[in-house]
Amino acid sequence: MLGVATVLRQHGCELAGANLLVHGEVPIGAGLSSSAAVEVATALALLSTGKTQLPLPEIARLCRQAENEFVGARVGIMDQFVSCMGKDGHAILLDCRSLESRLVPIPAHIRLVVCNTMVKHDLATGAYNTRRAECEEGVRYFVKIDPAIRALRDVSPEMLDRHGRGLSPTVWKRCCHVVRENERTLDAARSLGDGNLGRVAKLMRESHESLRDLYEVSCRELDLMVEAAEGLPGFCGGRMTGGGFGGCTVNLVTHESTSDFAVQIAERYQRAAGITPQVYICSPENGAEALR
């Protein structure tokens, strides 16, 4: 909160003094963007007491800056952006460079079932920063091949296949995950918009496997939770979410099956991991807004 206030002041926002009460239902440390939720809510609350108004994408950018500079987590802008710009019944396809975005409708009969493994290994922030550094090493390698490259998003799958073996094995795996994941994201947005949930399920499965094997941010508990969802009635795809090394999976489940799914995945996970999880049945909602 102090970081957000400081960044807003640095940006020229006039802020008045305020007593803030923080109350939330997003689990802390579960990979569900609780930090972004607090940052965005704080920014909107502080701005409401002063004279400055900012566009929501700019608020997302400043909140990301606060987490980068004050927390030291080199996060991207996705969490803050969706906290600002979320839309009822939709996912968001976001270009993190330009901040251009497109709403992707989620079929009305689909719910999001979030499954908390109840574990958090003390690796996430440091490991996240390490992954960023490894990806940046990959960018420096590809810049020597094509000076126009600014980030791994500029590396095509064909370029990766042609030149990627010159990378160290670890950096190659990180780059391979990012390049292929970008392709999967675009494919998933098209498939979700078309209502092709079978394709979405395949892409989510491939995404988790890549996060596990190439980006190496999964853990035993997350893998067990993903496996526990397979084959359950109404299941339309799932994968880990958040920074990894514990936290949650997110699953697409048909509305009529959500209650049974929640019970059965909890039972399966408890038997496999010896841990009783928490399961949340959710729907996409609007981003942060004032309560009336």
C-alpha cells in the first residue's frame, strides 16, 4: 500500500490523507493475484480522495511498478490489468507490450473452479526473478541473430527451432516454454471464442506440462491436483495458475457439474497428497469498482 501511494505521488497525483480498512477474500500466497488486488484497490481508493483521475490501464501500470520496485518481484502487468479491466463473463487477451486487449467470451455454461493445494514452497519470488533473468539471457542471444528482437515474444517458433540449440540447456527450455506458450495463448483465445472446449482442454493440458517440464515452476502437489481433475464429469480443462511451487489450479467445468466436481477433486487430492484442499467455484466478474 505504501508502495502504491509513493508511485502515485511520483506520477504527480495529488493524494489526501486517508484511513484505509483492508478486507479481502482472495487467499494470500495461493497464486491468485492477491497482491495485485490489494494494489489496484489501494490505488483506486487513494485516487478517490484526491483530485487526480487516471485511465484504468495507467493504474495497472503504476501498480505493477509498485510491485516491481517496492516488493522486488519482477512481475508483468497481467494481474494488475485484469484487476482493473476484468469484464463479467469474459476472459481477456492482453498484449502486455502495447496494453491493447480484447474480450473473449466464456461460454455461459462454464464455471471456473479454483483448487488450492494448500502448500506454498518458499521459492516463488526468487525463482520468478531467476526465470526472468534466464529469459532475458535468451533475448540477448536472439538479438545477435536479429537486432529487431526486443523480447521472446518476437522470436518465432521457426527461429527457435533453427537457432535455439546454441543456447544453454536451461535457457533453451525457458525460451521454448515462452515461445510455445504465446502460441497456445492465441490458439486458446480463438478456440474459447469459437466454443471449442475440447481444443481449450488440450491447450491447457499442454500448458501445464510445459510449465512443469520446461519452465519448471510446478511441484508435486500442483501436478497431483491437475491429475485429480482428469476424467471427472464436466471437466473441460485445467492447469496450474500463478507463480507456481504451490498455490492453485484453475479448471473449466460445466455449470451443472461444479458441485460434484468440487467434492470429487477434493477427495482425489486428499487421498493422493494427504492434504485437504480448498475449492472455490467462481465466474468471471468485473474488475475493481467502488461499492455502492
